[in-house]
Amino acid sequence: MSDTDLRIGVFVCNCGLNIAGTVDCEAVAKYAAALPDVTHSVDLLFACSDDGQENIKAAIKEHGLNRVVVASCTPRTHEPVFRSCVEEAGLNRYLYDQVNLREHVSWVHMDDHDLATMKAQELVAMAVERTRYLEPLERKAVDVIQSAAVIGAGVAGISAALDLANAGFETHLIESRPTIGGQMALLDKVFPQNDCAICILGPIMSKVGQHPKINLMTYSELDDVEGYVGNFRLKIRKKSPFIDWEKCNGCGDCEGVCPVSVTSKYEFGIDTRRAAYRPFPQAVPNKYTIDKRGTSPCRIACPAHVNVQAFITLLKEERFDEALEIYRKNSPFAGTLGRVCTNPCQVDCERGKYDEALSIKNLHRFLADYERENGGINVEAIEPDKKKKKKSVAIVGAGPSGLACAYDLVKEGYPVTVFEARREAGGLLRWGIPEYRLPRDVLRDEVDIVKQLGVTLQTGTKIESIKELKDQGFKAVFLATGAPASRKMNVQGENAKGVHHALNFLDRVNSGKTVTIGKNVAVIGGGNAAIDAARTAKRLGASRVTIVYRRSREEMPAIASEVDETEHERTKIEFLATPVEILVSDKAVSGIKCVRMRLGDPDDSGRRRPVPIPDSEFKMKVDTVIIAIGQEVTPDSLMEGLEPTMWGTLEVDPVTLQTNVKGVFGGGDVVSGGASAIEAVATGKEAAKSIHRYLMGENLVEGREEILIPIEDIEVDEVSMKIRYAPAMRTLSMARRTSTFDEVELGFNKATAIAEADRCLSCGVCCECEKCVEACKLDAIDHSLQDEIVELNVGTIIVATGFKVHDPLETREFGFGTFENVITNAQLERLTNAAGPTQGKPKRPSDHTIPKRVAFVQCVGSRDRRFNQDYCCYIGCENSLKQAIQIKEKYPETEIIIYAMDVRTHGLGYEALYRRAREMGVIVVKGRPSEIEEDPETKSLIVMAEDLYTGVRLETTTDLVVLATALLPNDDIGELARKLKVSTGEYGYLMEAHPKLRPVDSFQDGVFLAGAVLGPMDIPKAVAYGKGAAAGAQALMAPGVFYVEPIYAEIDTELCFDCDLCADLCPYGAISGTGEERRVMFELCQGCGTCAAACPKNAIDMRHYRRQQILPQVIAAASVKGELVQ
């Protein structure tokens, strides 16, 4: 449009005195009238009033105005009003601009009227200049899907969902917990009338569950959101409850047999629940859920993946047979490994971060010992596959790997024969470990388990070749012949009389042969064989035994407890030293020459490499040397045709354990060299898996790995967890242990084992013992169920995810988490609830007595700038008054004191609640306690405070202290806001579009907000917000179309060079495509201008805010000068 066609009207609003009290509005209008192309300029008393708008319409028609500028209040609320106004007068609604005189001028320059007036003139001149270049635009209509999603099923979400559904709109109600009801469902009473909370809410919850228009999606979370107003595409993750809810009838049989007990969040930490649980009896839906967080660290760390958490949990419940049954699903060696395992599970035990790791191996040893002492081993509890298979398997070597492989294969139904060259099975468990550590009868009994399951064990049988086994008809072979030879040091004097190699030495002792040693013995090495050799030498009569180890104590690979016992038996350990020569006299050992070492950089094992220190040689006078520096595989005709490694061990596939010969597999020490017994068991199990797949004609690799999902965030209830260290093991007296081979460690008794099992944190919650599967008569439980992603298409979204409660444990305020009788008001709510853990009696946690004096401390975490929580929690005062009245009603003699900075009562009936509490004798002290101390004997609490009214220092002894804690945004609110593309405010709550005029609207069209997601509020207010959000959603969906603002970015594809910067920066995901196909989806674009500002080629422009529209405004800002018009 040419300049001669422009007819601009300017309307300056006085807004009563909001603007005119600071700005001379008449002067501004006169100034504007003189601006080029301004045809009409006038000031109005109230431009937004009906009279003001009629005046504007009349002026447009009378003067033929084709551009309009209104100088008034904030565009956030008034721009839509005036756009509609000019549109009704026949002018395109986007040929209009707004100047914000109230916020930008009058409220900023209240004390300088002249400056304010001149600034107003300049702002109007800038708007007039921009208005010259505005273009007529048309809104675009998009179809609206007439269904809604409500995220969060507390009282606000329930109210919104019911209103939407009752209006005929399909509504998806999404709740992250297994039941709807939110925080209100956990309350006992609701103020100010002190009605029963669940009596009010229960019927409404039931309506929700039965409403034909509501799709209830509990235990579900929002994964992702795409689309735009009227056409949102939601991805909802339906978390697996591991129970088929279509079958579940809420009978609770699963809960009855579940052994896991964890802190209940529904009881705010003052009671426990099972892993299979229903939050409360009135839950909707009335279904059970299994809380499974992942696989516990101990189980993942165990090479054989023994279900550690399960057997410990059952042990804690005194279900010993079931616990042992769990262990034996993975291994027959509960008692054997309970004595000799290197316990890698304990290294990763989460409990070790707080006090000390559980004594896991001692617990499964207890189970095995308890069984042997109470009726003997029950092999019938181990159920092999009843469908027998015909293809037979040969296993060569009856050590831990071979026996573990046989154990798993026989349970699969295979005929298995184990060939053992020695006269007795067990491998190094039998011949390499001294009897004081592993009694022979323990090992024999557990080898018998394998035999009783049907494995044929042929001892004293040496197999010479693979062909020999194939000729006997075996379809698969597993080689587990071990590494029975000790590695040599290759130093001078190693062949002298008095030099022994550890495995040979231990073998001879364990075989009952006579072994002669001297009085002064040196053992070279730091592994378990070295420790065993040293302690054996003591028992054979050596008066002085010294272990020489080239690294420090921390790098020693031997079991730490065994090292401790060795030192208790007065064996010296010479750390950071290594022999360089064995001194010989008359062909016999006379001493050793050693060199001192220091630790350098880590080697391949992760341990720091020992480096010799120059000129540090020293000698030790000894007459016997036992070398224990490692194991080797001895050459064997059985290995002919099989590929060896460079170390002489058997070469196998690292996953399948198959050798270069098809159908022949290897595991244990013959593959790994010297390894632990539990590692040998693990390779036996893996070999069994491969052999089964091989014989079934299945792929040996695909799908074989057991899926063990680590726990992302292990939750520990630090309040209820008491520091408790692992119990000491009962041991044989020192006098007896060094003179006999009697077992040194005597095991836990029943009470000790149960107490130790009770220290388990139940990291994964569900321990996968599967007792619930056995108990469920409806076959509803399926531990293999996975999360499911469900896609929803909706027109509107209502967010009502509520709040969380401030945790005083984070700051240890007022002794919470330290003093037993300091609790929160949420915990007291459950204590006073008839359905709570104490059947409605407010008992002290320390002794379960009714308190005679209770102190409430207000504003804990509220109105506190330290935590950026300097706002009122809105409900704390009323809640404490309500709880005080409840206690007084039941126990009138109980004295109650409320410490408060101020008592705030919001709304009708709340002041009456305060008066009623005072009339019942509740004492209110103005001021917060400065300190709370505990009497260690009575567990009573001394509250120290100052009454700010009287200035008197108070020191009061109370039985119970209740903290009224703040309400906070949920931890995931920021992530939720990002997904929904809505804003958060100063304190982290979601932000409404306008606090007064649009309190339930977000800045994202089609997304509404309800309840405490906006900030602290009570139940009536939350319900009102829920209903308001539902009304907003209905109004948007009812017409079936929504008109999108035509203010969005446009891309000039000829200038664009596909740098993707705009797409990366767009907070709304509105930019898609590449090259000529790159475009901005107007339905998503919010007109923020980020892309246009960032584009290095100026290829992006904003409709209604184009460069040719903004730059003249900027130029005007630099050149125009306001003037006082008289």
C-alpha cells in the first residue's frame, strides 16, 4: 500500500488514573495526530470498555481508517480484545498494533510525569511507524479431535475427567501410580468440616472407574507429545504391573505369599508393604501391582547370576526351604560356595555404601547347613524336566564347572555322564582346598545332589580322546579338566629340596599323604592358594610362616576374611617384596633372597604393577618354600585336535564356549587358567546352555543372554534404615585351629542369619522368587510382561499431576531422620487414619504409646529463602489445626502446642476451625523453635523456642513433634513441561497464561492446567481448577475447529542452505524437512522468532513481525523525540 493510502487511527487510553495519573494522555493523542498518515487521534477514558470500543469502531467507519494503534495496557490481555474490535468494524484484525503504556511507562515512571509523557509519545510514534508496513492476515482453521487427555488422577484430575466425560467427550485419564485418588485418598479427614476424606472421594473414584467415556490408564506415564492444538499425539508408557489386570480380581493371594517388605510411600515411610501390593483397600482399579525396579546389583555381580535378593528375602521370612530352593535353581553348591566363594556379589552390595555389605555367602551357607542339620538334603525340591531327552552328553572333569554343567543339563532332561580321573569328584574343591575351610562331607553331600538327579558319575576314569567319547554315542562333549599344575617362578634354586608348589602341596595334604616341611616356611604369592598353603603349613607344625607378596594388602586377590584369619593365626605377610633367588645349602633350601617393590601404573588386571626398587635386596632365613603364583594347564592327549591359546589353555568361543570342533565345548580353569570356583560354575552353566541349544538345533548365540536390567536409581529409606554392621563369624578357638584340620568358621546360627538377612535393602523390590506365580489361582501373574507404549490422539490436554511434600531429611531439620519421635504431618495423617498402620491411634514411633504432649512446628520448608521456597504452603496451618482437633477429640488430656510464625486461615470456615482448636485447649506460640533435642532414655523431645509476643524463652518437653512441611513441585515437572512445551514459573510450578484472566490456560494452545501443578492449594480450590480446566477444554473442542494465529515463521528455501540451526533451536519442534521441502508447521509454531533471529542467511522471516515491519520501528526509536504539548 502506498503512503497516500494510509489512514491511521491512534487511540490513547487513560485507564482511569492507572495511565493518566502519570501520563498526559491528551498530550500524547495530540502528538500522535501530527504524525504522518495519522488521520484520527484521540484519548479515551477506558478504551477497553464497551463505550471505548464503540468509539473506536465508529472512528474506523467515519474516518475510513485502515490501520489502528491503541495505547493502553498489556497486550497479553488486551490485544485480543482490540483485534476483535477492529475486526467487527470491518478492518483486518492484524492491521492493528498495541502500545503498552501502563507497564512500560506509567508504572515505571510514576515520579516523573514529563518523562513518562515523552516516553509514551515515542512509543506511539514507533507503533505508528510499524503499522505502516503491516499486512492483512487470515487465521487458519484446524480440525479438533473431540477427545481429551487428563494427566494426573488426583482430585483435580478426577474432577476434570468427570466433567469432560459427562459432557460427552472421550477422556483418557492417565495416572503414574497404580490407583487414582492422589494425595486426598491418603488423608483421614479434610478441613474445615473434618469430613472423612475417602468417604467423599471413594464414590467419585468409583464413578471414574465405571464411566463409559473415561479410559482409565493407571500405572502409566507420558513418554512423548507431538502435534498441536486440536491434534495432539501422545505416547503413553503403560508400566508393566507384571499382573494381567484383565484376570486379576484383587484377591490378594500374591501379597500373602510375597516375602519382600519395603517402606510404603503410601504410608509416608511409617509402615511397610509387599512387592506385590494394592495401595489401599478402596483403590481404583482394584488390582494388584508387582513393584519391580530391576535386577539387584548382587545378582548381576554373581558370575552364576544366583538370585541373591530372593534367597535372602525368603531367609529373612524364615522360609528356609524355599530360600534354598531359589539358590539351587542356579547351583547345587550352596554349602560349598558358602565356604569358598570369593563373593563378588558382596563387592557390589548396595548396603556397603551405608555401613557394611551383607555376608551373602555366609547366608547361603547357613541355608545348606540348616538343611543338613534338620533332616538332610531334600533333592525332591529340585525339579528336573520330566520330559527326558535321548541325546546324551559327556563331561570330562568333575570339578565345579563340570558338575555345574551336568546339574543344568540333567535338569533339562539330558542323560549326562561325568568322567573323572581322580578317585573322588570335586576337582580343586576336593584336592586343592584344605578341609579346615571346606569339610569333605559338605562337598560330598552336594556332589550327591548332582548324582541323585540322575547324572552318572564315573570316577577313576581317564578319557584319552574325544573320539573315545564319540564312539560311545555321546552327542556333545564338555571339557572341564581344570588347570591342576602350579606355575613355576623360574628362579635359581627352585628345584632344591624343601621347595613345594602350592597345588601339588595341597593335593598331597588333602589326599592324606605324608608331607614333610620345615619349621620356617615362606609362601610366595597373594592368592587363595597361597593363603591355604600358609595356613596348612601352620597345621603341619611349622613354627614360623611368612607370606611374601609383591603388591600391597589392597591388591591381594585372596578372600579378605581368609587373609584376616591367616594373620590371626600369627602368619606374617611381607608386602611389596618378591623373591629373586632361593638360597640353597647342601641341595636344600636355606633361605630366600628378595627385593623390595613399589607400585607403579595399573596393569591389565587393573591392579598397580609392582616395580623393583634398586638396591633393596634382603634375605630371609627359611627351610621350606611353597610357591603359589598361579595355575597352568598340563598337556593332555584329550586336547589333540583342539586349538590351544598362547598360554596353553583351551581356545573357545567367548560366548558359546564351543571349541574349534563342532559339538565340543570347554570351560572352567582349562579355558581361563586359574579362576574362582564361582567363575567355574558360571562357565559350566553357560556351556550347558550352549549344549542344549546345540542338541536342539538352535542358534548358539541369538537370544541366549539372560536379560538382567540394572536398577537405575536404588531407593533407600535412610530414615528407617539403622546403621548395623555384619555380624562376626563364629570361629574355632585358636588353640584348636592350628593343631587340627577342623573347620575354622562355624557358620551363623538361626538368629544371626535372620538378623543379617534383615539388613538387605531389597534393592530391586520384587526379588523374582515367583512365589506369587504359584499362589495365583487365576494364572494372572506374568513376570515376563513388558512396558507397553500406547498412542493416543486427542484435541486437548489437561495437566493435573499435583505436588510433592518437602522432605526435611534433606536438611535434617528439627531432628527429622535422627530422632524417632519427630514425624511429618503427612505421617501423622496416616497414624490418625483408621485405615492406617495404627488403626487411627497416633502412637509414638519409638514405643508405640499415645503421646501426652504433642508439638506442631509450622512452615518447615515453607517461607524459607534458603531453599527458594519463600512462599506459603497454603494448607499447613489448617492441616495442623485439623490434626490437633482430631487428637483432642480422641484424647482430651493430650496437651498440644503449635509453634507458628503466623497462623493463616484461608477461606470460609477456616477461621472457625482455628477458634474451635483454641477452645479445645490447643496452645499457639508465635515463633519457630530454634532447636530440638532428644532425651536418649525416654526418647522425648525438648523443644526450645521464643514466644515472640512475650519475649519469653520456652523450653518444653514433648512426646511427639510434628513438622508441617512445605508443598513443592514434583521432581519431574521440568521434564513434563519440556514435553508439553509449557512454561514453569519462579518456583518450578507450571505457569498459567494469566494469573487472573486465564488461570487454567497454559501458553500452549490446547494445554490446560489444574490443581497443585500450578502451586499450593487446598482441595476445594483444586476441584474448582479441575472443573475450570475441563470447561476450557470443552469450549475449545465443542466447535470442532480451532483458529490458529497466522503469526508464524516462513522459510525462503532459495536462501536456506540446510544448516539445521533453526530446527535445533526451535522449542516447539515446528521445523521439518530439508532443501526445498523444509517448512514451518504453522500449527506448531508459536511465533517466538528464535529461528529468524538465529538464521545466518536471513532465510527465515516472521509473519506480522517481518524485518521490514520491525526495522522502521527500531529506526523510529532512534530518531523520534517526544515533546510536551501544551
